[in-house]
Amino acid sequence: MRKKSFYLWSLLVVMLTMTACSSDPKEDLSAKTGTFELNFTFEGTSVDSRASTAIPETSWKSIKQIQFFLYDVNNKVVFSSIVVPGTGDTSSKTYTYTTIPVGDYTLVAVANAKNNSDSITTYISSAEQTWTEGNVFNMDIKDLSIKHKPGQWSPAITGKPETKAVVDKLKPYSEPSEVFMGYAANVKINTTAIHKSSVSLKREVSLMRVRLDQKTHTEAANVDFANNTASVLLYCIPDQMGIGYNDLGGIGTTSTVANSLSVTGAFSNQNVNSAYLDGNYSLWKDIIVFPNNGGRVNNAHTTAVADDSRKYFVVLCGITKAGHYFSGSTTEAPVGVPVFWYGQIKEVFTPNVIREVNLILKTGGSPTPPATVVEYGGLEVVVSEPEDWSSNIVVSTISM
């Protein structure tokens, strides 16, 4: 009996010790939770004027879904949630969560980055995966990235063996979705008070507004850009975009020349509210692109020249009409075949900025596109000063 009593007493001491330890407020904080209130808004907008003045709408209609992430000092994601804000006229959306682990965090919100429905691909480490609330848990925020979604060439290009042979050396990608991001630092969750954070969503992508001048030089007058198989190709697109706060996120520093944005579809000749076209510019197309400025550390330098390894190279494809001659040819080109102009855009594209790229067609163009970046293709590019998407448009003009 004495031996059994000793064992029971020892067990009781151990249990009391464990209970005392678990009640220590300095221990096991991960098991404690607090309440977190999150408010989403958009950055303020204003009106400015450039060669074209149309500013695309920024509203909840632009947002399909938002996924937010809380990550700790070790960059590990401790909580994530996906919300669908819907439309409406409210200036903000508020969400409350009562089961956030106690701790100090950084918050990142990413909108329009759903792998299986938006025009992007999301990655966890090196594997393509749709982000969920579960599979991002405990992942390093640096291992979550966004890349372009694979696309396809215009059928006008692939329909000709000689042009298909050229683009087969390239990789086509789709125009990306309108990705927004927002951040809040010093998110402190405790058990005694509701932590409230307000996040301003801002586009992490750029807008390239392409305008065409077929009138200054008449060599390209007999080309159809209102054709649905006309296209814009953009060589040397960035490899990926991160989502972390400050330098942990934003566009990456590397681009691949053979990776090309392929945007097929007719240019518009509708000068809506006199906001898109002026002078000899008679056609336009807006295209979402990734920034190519080498990262957020360069976001303030909107008028800078891009690094040589990241400069965008634009290729324009129209469809011939009767009476067109390719550059240097004395034989009339067949009707209904693709014709190409190309040139380099030297200036950078930065997040939330509209860069107006004015293309002046100087020659009759080429029957085939270039397989890589080349010096000259009968295109003159003119670029103006950049402005925020909410208020600003920047211009590049290229003679082609």
C-alpha cells in the first residue's frame, strides 16, 4: 500500500506541475486567440490630364476576391482568409475574425489572384497551386508568388508556317488579371482588445495604353487593326511577382526574353468621351502588364529607363488589306495575312501607373515577327511622363 500511495502522490505532483506551467501567461501563447477587425479601402483617386485622359474605374466591381495573410517575424503565415467583397457603393468593406493566434504580425492582402479563375498562376515554392486558406498555413511568405498564365498566339500567326516557325521559339502568356495588394504592419493580436487594421488596396500591375498612328506615314495605311486576329506581343516579360511587405514582395528582378505576352483582338477606334485619341492616333488598346522596374525599391522612379535585361520589346501585328506592300518589296502583299512592326520601350513600367505607348508606323512592316529582340523594325515609340493609375498616364511613342 505504501508503494502504491507513493506512485499516486508522484503522479499528482506531476499533474499539478503541468497545470501550473500551462497557466503561465508567458507560455503557450499560440493556443490563445484574439479578435481582429480588418477594413479594406482603395487608395484615393484624382483627375489629371495627358495625351489620353481615360482612367479605368477603380471600384469593388474590379475585385473578384481578396485573400489576406498574417505572417510572423519569421515570415511564416499563421492565418489566412478569402473574402468576396461583392459590388456596391460603400467606400470600404469590414471583416471581423475572433480566432487569430495571439502575436505580432504583418498583414498582406492580395486581390484577383485566384489560380483557377483569374488570368495568373499562383505558386507555393516551385509548385503551381491555387492558394487556399489551408495550404498557405506555415508557409514562408517569400515562397508565395504570382506568375503569368500560359496563353496562345493569334490564329493569324499560327496559320502561316513561316510565322509559326518563328513564334515556336517563344513562349506565349496571357494578359494578367488586375492584381491589387495592400499591407498593414505592426498587427498586434491579444486577448484583451480588438486589433483594427485598415488596408488600402492598390494595383500591383501596370497598364500599357497602345495608340496607333497610321497617318503620319502612309506605308501602313492599308492594314486592318480592327480585325479580331490583330495582336500585340510583348517580349521579355518578368518571371514572377512576390506578395510580401516592402522588399519581400513586388515584381522580381529577372525577366526572360523568350517569354512573351500575347494579346489578340481588335483595336478600338471609339474615342470614348474624347479621352483616348487625338491628332493622327486613330486606334487604341489597353493592356494589363507586369511592372518591369526591378522591384519596389524603384517604384518612385517612374520616368527612369529600364535595365537592359528588363526592357519591354513590343511587336505589333495587323492584317493586310488590298494595296499593302511589305517594307522593301515591290510586290503587293496577299490580302488577309499578318504584317509586323516592332521596337523597344526603353522606359520602365511601375505599379498602378498607366504608360501610354504611342506607335508611329513608318514602314510597310515585315511578313514575319522577330524571334528575339532586334534593333529596328520600322516603329517609332514615344513615351510621356508617367502618372498613377488613379490619376496619371505616361506616354511612350515608337515609330515602327
